[in-house]
Amino acid sequence: MKNLYHLIKKAKYAFPSPFWDEISDDAKDFVKKCLVLDPKERLTASQVLEHPWVAGKAASSGEFSEKYLEQMQKWQSTRHQTELHIGDKPKTDDIDNVDESEN
């Protein structure tokens, strides 16, 4: 998971199969535009609300299947339990200083 975080921070991510197969191109475009490294180039709050995936029918079409919602809920529950065991979440500066060789 740490490795995935570091890749996303460097904008080196993909939409692997089968997890993203059922996700629309508009949704993928939305994710890409939200993960732009340069904040000046990233979507503003207004642009997020105007994005076709958010403003259009794709956002309300039930695009996420039950399977993915269950996986997200399970991940969120696991994450919450981990935080209870280790205390507060690390600060961004702490995460930035993690040695990547630990992966």
C-alpha cells in the first residue's frame, strides 16, 4: 500500500484490470484530473462540480457495482481499525520522509 501511495504522489498510476474495467472513461478522466501533481493545473472546486462525470448522469447511474462498494467498505473498515491500533494518522511530512527502500 505504501508503494501505491508513493506512485500516486508521483502521478505514476494506472487503471488496472479487472478493477477499472467497468468504470467509465469520464470517471477515469475525473480521477486523472484530480491527481495532477501541480495544484495550479489540478481541477478547482468549481471545475470538479462541472466535470461531466460529477454533473452528468454517470455520477448517478449506479456505475459502481455492489462488489466494488463492498470492497471499499471493507477497506475503509480495515483502515479505521488500523488507525485505532496505531493512534493518529501520520502527518504528510512524516509520510514524505519514509524511506522508499522499505517496500
